[in-house]
Amino acid sequence: MDPDEQMLHLSLEDRRPVNFALVVTPPAESELRPQDKAAGLFSADDPATTTTPAPSPSSATANSTATVTATATVTDDHPMSRIYRSTPTPTILLDGSLRVVQASDSHLTLFQHDREKLVGTSVYELPPRIIPAPDIVSFSGALGAAISTREVQVIEAIRVAGHEFDFALRVTPIFDGDTLIYVSLEAHMTGRSNSASKMEQTYFNETYRTLVDTVKDYAIFMLDTRGHIATWNSGAAILKGYTASEIIGQHFSIFYGPEDLQLDKPGRELEVCLRDGKVEDEGWRYRKDGGQFWANVMITPIYQLGRHVGFVKVTRDLTERKAAEARLIDAFEESSKLKTDFLANMSHELRTPMNGMFLALTMLMRTGLSPDQREYASILEDSTSILLQVINDVLDYSKLSSGSFSLTADVLDVPAVVSAVVRNCEPTLKPGVVLETSVAPAFPHGVKGDPLRFRQVLQNLVGNAVKFTESGYIHLDVSYSVDSNDPQFYNISVQVVDSGIGVPEDAVSTLFTPFTRFADSTTKRYQGTGLGLSICKSLAELMSGAVGFHANPDGPGSVFWMSVKMGRIDRPVPSTRRIAPQVPETTLDTSSLLQKAALRKSILLVEDNKVNQTIMIKLLGTLGFECVDAAWDGAEAVRMVKQKPLAYSVILMDINMPVMDGLTATGQIRQLNVDVPIIALTGNALKGDAETYLAKGMNDYVAKPIHRQQLVDILWKWCGS
């Protein structure tokens, strides 16, 4: 046998027959129409023409070596039988079940075979050289194409061992109506084989076989048109653990796990392969011993003479790469955690000393100062506010760039936020600049979003307009619309139009790039870190929106816009978390009210920083609290609460402390069944900290540095009533 037949072509001559799926399923006897039974050359009713039924696919392999006991024979006096037996063209005739019912004398003589061994045999049980065919895969493809298209198919350039001629196999389907009754296989000699070409092809086939078998790191093998394994290389044997005799003829789905089989992943891969020209996949595959490995799989269809004859499948073991990726992911997560912890620590370390400085300035401003002293104190207060804004911008940018930033969904009153931002910016307007606001009529009173971050973006946009507008106007327009893709959301649109200095054309492309400043960059007339717009862009994207810029069409100046998504609220949703009594928005002086209530209240202050503790005690004293106890750490606070469980009206608890932190102390106090409000005072300003504190049993949260009025409002909220 030629080497090319031994290499990639599946020969059934020298091994146990393989159970390949038939191209068509022959009809059952009960499905044949009466006229079909009588229409053929060899009637099923003729006692002399009895055929053995084709075996089912599941039993084909088991029965393939059994002796055919009832073979089809044809009487010599049948005219058509004599024609087929005597035709000079080597011919095999198959019935509708693809079993041999007749063979020409010329075919038997040319291929040296006995009629008795041929007749009644399934065509798939014949060696390819007897048909003749290059291999079972090519023949199966041509036969399937002929039956499905009802057209003649030809396989050319077939070389058969021991013959000097090349052959072309002509496959002709014969139908009676919609029923396949016969298939004619005619072997035509096409000319004497070219010895040089044959030697060259043998050389290339042998080289290719050697190359494929030499590859040890890749499993390279062929599949027939239905996915059954037809060839096997040494790399496949090493990777998957099967020998060629064990695996050839099996369906390639044997390598897939139960979940993939349930989803019919092997079948879908072949469909995609035929549709797209190739398919590539990664996933777990299984070896013979049950072990699994992470595989990269590439499947490519094979066509011969325009007909699909099978697939080539290449598999690589990427288990080590998968493990390396997992290690990289773990390292990245660890790095992200370290970065988050570093940011939390930096936030605490920066805000803690600023808290003491800010509160000291606040108290100093309330004392009797001379005009010069008050001017100096005001400068310090303004500088402290700017420093705090810089710290907040840097921390926000770091959180956004590290991916540790998240939003908090809450009920948001957009018109109220707009009014608050305008009130905050009005004192900084240049003389002669007019700030006007327009809010769409019937604007929803409540939407679902993050109030803090929405206000932060809006404050930045309006603040920039105020900063860069020396004269003229600033218009703030706010509108809304129902989202067309999801009616459960509103699209909130904000547009800030100013008549300021505008944005140079060469700076527009980098306007939202971090650390980029363009306005008077040489003289540094305008202060800022260059992070504000970059943070606005990131926050808007977190809110499923965007920010943008274009020049003012009505003259000098800029137009900055923001669009975000906010959830619709059809009806109020009750909160399951214990909250403080809601105080109606009035113009009451909470400081005066708190002064009266504080005389009957006692506070426990837990703070490990000496400066902050001293300033806080003095500040609380100015608010009217004469009874203030102080603890240096959480353990001391727990002891004091145990000694006087009903003495304190509120506990102000720092978070990061030696010996015992504030969260642990809160948990132990709650275990004492002491229902006292605990308010977190901390420099940890990372997103998610407030939720963590509330989940651990605290009632509220105040970030350092603490503003006096903010502390007044919190204390009135929890102990004023």
C-alpha cells in the first residue's frame, strides 16, 4: 500500500472496520411505498433477490465482522442485470441502504475481487481500494453530496496500489420520486500515472507525515464530516493518553466535559467552523485517565475538489499559561488591595492633622479678633479649604484610576442640588457677572442616583464657569427626558454656558486629560490641579453618562454639558435601616437649639490624636456640652460604656486607633445591648467606608476635617430631639 494511503487516509483493509455515521439513513421496510418495492431492478418480492438490512449506526462496529448470511443475488436472465454485469466500465451498484447489489465483471477482474464477497456488503465495509476511493472520508463526502444534491459527483486522481493508471470515481444517485433506490459507482481510468509526480507526491506525503508525527507539543488529527477521529499523531497520544487504535473512529466529543456535552458544544463548534471557515476555543478538556487540562483548540474544515471531506483539529495544552494568568490576576488583586489600603491610610494621615487645624481656625474666627488678626485668620481658612480640595481631587483621581470607586444609590432631588450649588458659587462671582438658572418645568422631585457625586460634577462645571468668567453671564440649564431604551430611567441633561475666556482650539483634545491645565499656564493666574474635568468625566461615565465641551455659539466663552442616567421613582420605598428622625428643612438656628439641649446631654469622645481630642473637647464645650468624657482608644471606650451604660447620649468614635479600632469597639458596645447613637469620625474618605460603618452598627458618619456646622447638624440630628 502506498505511504500516502497509510498516512492520512483511513484504510479499513488492515484494521477493524470503523463505525462512521452513514451519509443517509436507509428507510425502514415499513416506510417503503409498494411501488418503490416493485420499481427497482432487483425486486424485494423476488425470492431470489433477498438483501440483508443495513446495520444501525450503534451496532455497525459490533456487526462489521459478522458473516453476511443472506446476500443479494441476481438471476442472470434479468436484462438489466446482464447489462450491469457485462458493462466494460468497472461498476458497483448500491441499493437504497448503501449495500452492494451488483458488481460488473470488469470491476471484479480489474480489482481482483469475488462477487460473492461483494454482494450484500455495506459500502462502508469495503476497503477504499476496492471502490475505488482515495479514503473513506473523501468517499463519504462525495456520496453524501451526490445524495443530497441528486447530482453526479466525481472524485478524480485516485491512485490504487498495484495499478499503473489513475482512476476517477463517478457517483450517480438514482431516485424514484423522493426515494433513493440505487447508487451507481463507476471507475473510469483517466490515464497512466506519472511516475515522477507519484514519487514527488509520495515524498511530500512522507515528509508531511514525518513532520506531524514529530510534533510532540500539539495534538494534530483529522475528523470526518461528522466529527469522528480519522488520524492520530504522537503529540495527540502524549497529550490525551489514547493510542491510535483506541481513539480512531471515536467522536471527538469524548474530550469534552459533561457541561459542554449538555450544551452540545462539539456540534456547535463544527457548525461555526463550516460557517466561518474556522473556529478557535479555549476551555477544559479531558484525558483518557480523567485528568483535565486547559486547551486551546483550532478546527479548520478541509475541502477536496470543492467538496467538504472533514476537519483538521489542532490542540495545545495551555494549563501552565492558565495558571500563570491566575497568578497574575491574584497579584493584580493583591496590588489593588494594597493600593486601596494605601489610599485609605493616606486619606487618614492627611485629614487627621487638617481636622485639628481646620477646627482650631473655626474656633479662632469666633473669638474677639482685631481686624488684622481676622484678616490673617481668613487667609488661613481659605488656604485650608484650597488644600482640602486638592487632597480630595488627588484621592478621588487615585480611586477612580485604581477601579476602587463605586457609587451609592439614593434618592436625589435634582432641582434642590442645583439650587445648593448656585448658592455656593454666588459669593465667588466677579462683579457684574450674572448667574442664571433654568430648570425644566414639572421636573421630577425625586430620582435615584448618587447625590454626592452628581453634586460634585455639577459643582465643578459651575465653579469653572465662575472662575473663568470675568464679565458677562453664566447660564445653567437643567432638563430631563425618559430614556427611550429603558423607560425606568431618566436622562438628566445639564448645560453650563458662560461668556468667559473660552478654551483654545489646541487644548480641546486634552481638556479632560488628567493633570492638564491650559488657562494662563505661564502666569498661573487660575489655581487648580488639572484633575477636576478628568474626575467629572470618570464620575459621569460611572453614572452611565458623559460630559463634553463646545465653544459658545453666541460669542466668546464655553459650553460644558453633562448627561447622566437616573432611576425613576414611582413610589417611596421604605428603608429597612435604622435612621435618625427626619428634621424638616427650616431656617431654625440649630446652634441655638443645640445649646439648650446640650445642657442635659453627655458625650463620649473616642480619639487617639491629642490635638484633635483637645480641639474637639473645646469645640463641644462651645456648643453647650459641659459633660464630655474622652477615651484614647476603643478598648478604653468599651470599659467606660460598661461602667456607665446609660450615661451617654451619643458617642463620637474615631476609626483608626491603636489597641482597638473603632469598628471593633462599636461591635462590643452593641453586644452590651446599649442603644446609644455612635457617630464615626474618621479621615477614611474612600467610597464604601460609610456603608461599612453603618453595617458594623454605627449610626452615622462624618469625614475629617469636620466643619463646625456639620458637627452641629449631626449632633442635633441624633441628640437634639
